[in-house]
Amino acid sequence: MDNHDSLAALHRALDLGVNFFDTADVYGDGRSEQLIAQLRKERREPFFVATKAGRRLERQTPEGYSRQNLTVWVERSLKNRQVEALDLLQLHCPPTAVYYMPEVFGILDDLKQAGKLRHYGVSVEFEINAF
């Protein structure tokens, strides 16, 4: 799908009442966030966007969720989205150990306090085992 078709689909979603979009910094290497920025320029009605970060790590390790990496990911998404604050940042299926690292959530608190995030959370994957 090219940018024109993607943007048309986003417009249609808004026309049908969708007001929440989910994206990530790795979807299309930032292209999805850039399309959302374009949509924001073209439409006036409010909508909300969840952005996920963390999959840019070469290897998913708890240590990868450092202040430096989190800040770089947030800044990249802010630039892609052309906004001053992200509505919702979710850690993108981080290693389970990250859930037990208060320092990671302290960094996210700092980014929120700095006005770069309105909210944050964690996006998780899970398996449904069929019988």
C-alpha cells in the first residue's frame, strides 16, 4: 500500500468514527507515525494515538531499556508524529524482567514530567493455547 492509499484508509477510519490509532516506531521504519502526522494536519476532529517503542533493539534485553534508548525512541516518535507530546507510549513487548525494573518506569515518569508523554504503559504478547 502506498502513502496515498494508507492515508485514504486513515481518513475513512475517521469518517467511520474511529478515534484511536495504534502504531509503533518500527512500523514502516516510522512511516506509520509520519502518516498519522499527516492525518493530524488534514483533519480537525480529535483522535488519540498509541505509539510503541522498544523493538529497535538488536537483542531484546532488559538492559536495552536504558534512559538513553528510551529518550532516543521517544524523540524519534515525537519527530515522526510532529508533536510535542505523545498521547500514549507503550513499551513494545519488552522482556518480562523489565516489568520488575522500577528504574525504567522512573525514566518514563521523567519523560512524562518533561511533557514528552501524556501516558505510558506496556504492550504485551501472549499465546492462546488451543486444546
